[in-house]
Amino acid sequence: MSTIDEATRKHVKSIVCDILEVEPDEVTETSLLAEEHDADSLRSIEILASIEVSLQVSIEQSQMKRMINLEGIYEVLEEAKAKAKAEAK
């Protein structure tokens, strides 16, 4: 069960759509950001940084290779939140 709530999912999708300059209905959870939406490495880094700042999480740049679509971003985000929670204990 995912710990990423619907509001966070919408926020992440909004970030992705803004950076890639695409309409939200063009991006599905499984559409490939690079191949289908022209997300180059610079835009991928911008997506990563924007998510980190707006959601106050730390994500390793090495995780970018997993962030190929929204599902991948949600998985990486969920792991980053779990790691932060564990470190806070």
C-alpha cells in the first residue's frame, strides 16, 4: 500500500507538467517522461529538485534513473519519506 496520498500525487504531477510544459491529461502514471514528453537530463534534475524543495525530502540523484514516469517518481518519493522518518527516530 502506497503512503503517497492523492494530494501529493497531484502536486507531483503538477510539478512534472509545469517543468515539461505539457497538459496534465497528456501525462499518465506510466507514460515515459523522456521518450513521450521530451524530459532531458536537465529537466529531470529540475523535477527532482522541485520535488525535494516543495515536499521537503532528500532524494539521491542516483535515484533519477528510476524516475522514468510518475509511478517511478512516487516509488522514489515514498522511499525517501520512509528513510527520513526512520532517520528522525
